[in-house]
Amino acid sequence: MIRTFVPMLALLLATAAQAQPASTSAAAPTTGEMPMADYLGLLEQIAPAAREGAQAYAQAYEQRCRRALTTAALRRVMSNGSGDPVLMEMIRASQLRDAKALSALAQRVDCGGRR
């Protein structure tokens, strides 16, 4: 199920990101990156557990790596291949309301070689 969910989710988010009204993009940073709140809002519309898992992943990344996860980086870990295994497990744990699993998974978030 996750294998079909990730490509579908990536396609829907890419389409929705392009269809954002001009007023939303005016608030975006000059890098042209979609604000994290907008991206998480799109995830919420598609699947509430995906939003919750992605938000938990972003929070764990910030705590563990001591820097904020950008929307572009979250989009990459969401859509590369079958998605980052830790993120996908966090989405599943969010769906199951498994706080213990979320806490354990937060310790496995990859900082990209930097901590």
C-alpha cells in the first residue's frame, strides 16, 4: 500500500503546489520554496496521517539535526524512490496513533551526515 501511496502523493502534491493561488506564493520566501505550513496543509487534504507523520519528521529533524527542515528537503524525502523509510514509518505510526513508535523513529531521522 505504501508503495502506491508515495508516488500518488508526490504527484498530487506537485500538482497542488503548482495550482496555489498567487496570494499564497506572495508569502513564500524569495527562494521560491513553498512555505512548510502550506505544504503540510496540502498533505492534510490528501491524508491527515501523512501530514501528522511529516510534521513529526520535521520536528524530529530540527531537534536531532539542530536546523529546520526545508519544504524542498521534505518533498525530496517524501518522493525519492519509495520515500524515506523513517518518514514512511512515521506516517504509518501517525495513522495507528502509536506515540511510542513515533518517539523511537524520531531517533532514526537522518541528518545527512551532519549533526
